[in-house]
Amino acid sequence: MMMRVVTAADLHTPPAVRRTGLRAVGRSPGAPTLILAALLASVAVGATGLLLILQVRHLGGSFAFAGLVSGSYLFGSAASAPVVGRAIDRFGQTVVLAITVVCTAAALVAIALVPADAPDVTLPALAVLAGLLHPPVTTCTLALLPDVIPDRDTLHSAYALESSAMEVSYIVGPLVIGGLIASYSTRLGLIVCAFVLTIGTVWLLSHPASRGWRPTPPAPGEQRSRLGAIGSPAIRVLLLTVMAFSVSFGAIEVAVTAAASDLGHPHAAGALLSAWGLGSLVGGLLAARATAPQHPERRLVAILAALVVGDLLLVLTAGSWALAALLPVSGLAIAPAIAGVNAMAGAVAATGTKVEAYAWLGTGVTAGFSLGAILAGSAAHAAGPPGGFGIAAAAAAAAIAVFTVGWTRRGVVGTAAERSAASEPAG
């Protein structure tokens, strides 16, 4: 991988010129629009799973069938994301995003219009199609941020704010589209979801950075791996790391639901999970105020260690309402961890594979989340809610182990991420 030359000025940026936080990102031409477009598209993504379940139930289907339809959508999205990302790296954002958003929006509208007497295979097939061709607005945004934010510290803040925006989308989407609109009509909810996704994608496509984005050919003498983004050892380490700590996310969702039931208030699970997500939002905003680390791998290990501690606190309080107070604390490290991995991936991805690299990380999150839900379900059944939270803590600890081995023994992340991050202009 070709690395830019690191100068003394890059490594020793005077504090007076460092720009971090919301204001710094807001003053970067084009950056707010990119993040807001991704946020709008993600609001639709956050509501899709719930809407699919509600639509199946509206048509008279069982919860088991509803889970199959929702799972089909997630499977399609996770399976195709790297392929779509590679297509963008090869052919550009405009064509691929335009095709995928039209196909996904059409599939969602078709699901909304499916009659109750349609063959059982219809809904899962349409759900898989919607997932397979889902426009990767977030991954494209992550790839574009360095183009509009040359300052390293401001870019660090932008990654943190983008992660926080995703937390907002997963709160607002289910609440507004999946709750308020779908309570009136699930069909209308799905149509609104398709519309919001289209508006967010078109908004991104209209951005000058997206319109002007072109695939990056390999540098002279550099050969592109047939494996694409995961041909990079650094990306493989980051992928395994994000999969490991994402197991804790799926585990906590199941464990919180089990804990609320044990406390006699199963319907409180939604509020408890919202508190957990709020903690992640706050953590991301706090991370946005910090300067970019000269040793990003060390900060990531520290963040993951905080995630382990937060999950262990949940194990200790799973049988009481103290859980409600500690869930936001447990969530504080989530957005910073995701932002840290995203920033490192952008620094170490091989030339011409950046969108695909981010897509692989998204697939890793989905795979880890699903595995965590499965493991925590079994653990909660055997040992109650503490067992589920224990799975979450163990997964976060495993992420530290996986990342540390990749960093210290292979050196692929520690060296590359540090040198690439330091080489960014300090603005």
C-alpha cells in the first residue's frame, strides 16, 4: 500500500489550529450535507425491519413468518453490501446508487401493495431483493468525508458525528415511521420509508463530492488484490474486531428484553434500549470534541475496554432497576468504537477499495449482531439476563484480543493506521 510522507509538522500540530466538534464540521464546506443525507437515508433503514414485521402481522401472518421476512431483508443487505461496495469502487457512485435506490424503493412499495392472499414466498422474496440492492449511502458518505474535510482533527470529529447520527436514525426511524405513521397504516409506513430513502440517496447524489467522485486506479507498481478490500490484512483485522464487539450489541438487545420481563414490565424493554442508544449518542458527541489521536489503535483499545466495563456493570445489575441507570453508561463507548474503526479503515484501505472496505465493516456489524442475539438467547434461557449480558462483555473482551493480536503480532493495523492518520494535512 502506498503511504504519504509523514512530516514533522503533521505529527506536531499546534493546539491553536486544531478544529474539532460540531462547529468545526459544520464550517467544513459540504460536510454537513453529506452527514444529513446519510442520516435521512438511515432513518428509513432504521424503520424497515420493524415495518416488515408490522406489515406481515397486518396481513395475518405469524410472528415466525414476520421474523423470516425481516431476517430475509437483513440477510440480503449483509450478503450484498461488499459486492455493491466493490461495484461503486469500480464504476462510481452515481450509477450504482441510482440503480440500487430505484430497485429498493420499488421493492418496498411492492411489499406495501402485496395482497393478503399472495403466495407465501412473495414477501420474503421481495424483502431479500430490497436488502440485496439497498443503496449504501452511509458507506459512500464515509468514503467522501476525507474529500471535503482535509483537516485531520475535524475529520476525526466528522466520523464521530456520523456514528452519532446513526444512533439518532435508529431512534427516530422506528418512532416516527414505524410508530406514528405505521400505527395509522403499515402500507403508508412502507411507502413513506421508500420515499425517505429515495430523498436521502438523491440528496447525496446531488452533492458535488459525490457527483465528482471517480474510481481510484491502483498506483504505479501496485497490484489490486482479487479479494478486493479484504485482501488488506489491516481490513481483515478491523473486520474481525467489529464483528466481535457487534456480538455485544445483539446480546444486549436480547438480555435487556429478558431483564425487563423478569422485572415484570416486558414493555419497558423499548425504553431501556432507547436509553442505551442515547448513551451511545452522547458518547459519539463527546468523541467529536476530542482531537484525532496520533495512536488510533491505542485509543480504540481503551474504548473497547470501556465497553467491557460497561457490559460487566450490566451483569451485576441485571436483576434490578439500577439497570436503567447503567444502560446509558454502557452505551457511551459504542459510537466512539464504531467511529474509531471507520477512521482507521479509511486510512488503511488499499487504493480503490475504500467503499468496499466500509461495506465489509457494515456486514460485520450485521453478522455480529445476529450472532450475539443467538448466543444471548441461549445464555439468557440457561442463566437468566446476567447470562446474556455476560455474552456481551465476553464479546467486547474478545474484540480487544483480536485487535491487539493483529496490532502487535502482525503490525498491520498499528503501523499503517498511525502513519496514514499522521500524514493527513493538519489544516
